[in-house]
Amino acid sequence: MNTRRSAPLQPAAIDRRYLVSLLLLTVSTGVIDAVSYLALDRVFTGNMTGNVLFIGFGLVGVADIPLLNNTIALLAFVLGAVLCSRVVRGHSHESRLPTANLVMLVLVAVLSTVLALVWWGIGDLPEPALLVVTALLAIVMGAQAIAVRSAGVADVTTIVVTSTLANLAADSHLAGGTGDRAWRRLGAVVAMGLGAVIGALLIRFAVGPVALLAAAVIMLVAVFLLALARRAERNAKRRSADGVASVGASA
């Protein structure tokens, strides 16, 4: 009698299936924030901590702070997060990532691509159009932040690295910790910085829409890899369940 059972997937193994995809999304966030800050008049569409600070500076009259732009970005980010939460709430899947979440990420990537192409076609943006692009990018980033949460990879949120840096320092050997997840955390920080470098270089030597298109392409690749990770996790769980069922039937 064969009593061998398929070993269940461990959380760390599942994390690794999603990690590359989430790091790529973090790179795309760095590119998008470079685009929004350098090409859309000093505003962040992914990093809301920066916008909150800029709004505070603007409220007390600090010069050259675009208060309206930052306020629109903040509100649009919240709107994107709310809309995505309404869509994905209550959905489940055999993998960590429900189909509704994956569809939202596909829409986010497609919208970013379309926005880059339209901006490229228009050229220099007048102030009203600039505010529209800012709002749409912030909606995209808010939706992405919610859609990837179900992947459940700690310290890789794709939009911020402040808490990641704090955890990296707190758990480091220098602080008396074990160094747990150090490479993952460092990877998230490097990914965000790499995205910022890519975005800044493309804006410097090309134009904002080209940088945004690059971010959209990275996002599309990341979503494709997420779909593969999701399928691999589902198939592994099915094989594990079939193995358990086979053992029970032969007992």
C-alpha cells in the first residue's frame, strides 16, 4: 500500500512564487512616481506619504508647492483604492489571488498603457489635462495597492518602502535580530529605487509619456508573471489534495 502523501505548500514557498512579480510592480511604481513628480509638477501618484507632506507645506504657503495637484492625487488614490476594494471584496480562489484581483491588475496595466499612448499623442499637457493625467495615475496606483494585497507577501506592498526599511533595520543582525526576510526587504527597496532611476533617465533623455509607457510595460510583465504564479499555486494545491485523497482511498 502506497502511503506517500504530497507535501503541502509552505507559506514561504508560495511567497517565492509571487515575489518576482511584486518586485516588478514595485519597479513600475518607482517609474510612475518619477513620472508624476518630474513630469507632472512635483506630485506623487503612488507615494501618498509625500503628498500628505506636500499638502501640509502648501497649506502654510510654502512656495512652489502645487497644493491642488497633490490634493487631487491624494483623493484620486483613495478613490482608486475604494473602487478596487468594492470590486474584489468577497471573492476567493484556490490560489491566494482571486480572479477579480487579477482582472483589476490587468485593467490597471492596460489603463496605464493607454494613458501613456494618449499623452504621447497629445504632447505637452495644458494644466487641465495635466490634472486629469495625475488623477488617473493616482487611481491606477490606489487600485493596484488593493489588488495585490491578497498575494500576502509581507514587506512588498509595491507602493511604499518606509515600513519595509524599518523592519529591515529592526530585524537586522546589527539590531540583535535574526535577519529574517532581509533579502526580500532589501529587494523591495532596491526595486523602488531602480524604478525611480529608470523613470528619471527616460524623462531626462526622452519624455514623460515614454517613461510612463515603460512603467506600463513592466506592469504588464508583472501581471503576466502573477497569473503564472497563481496557476502554479493552484495546480500544486490540487496535486496535494489529489495525493491526500489517493492515500485515503487506498487506506
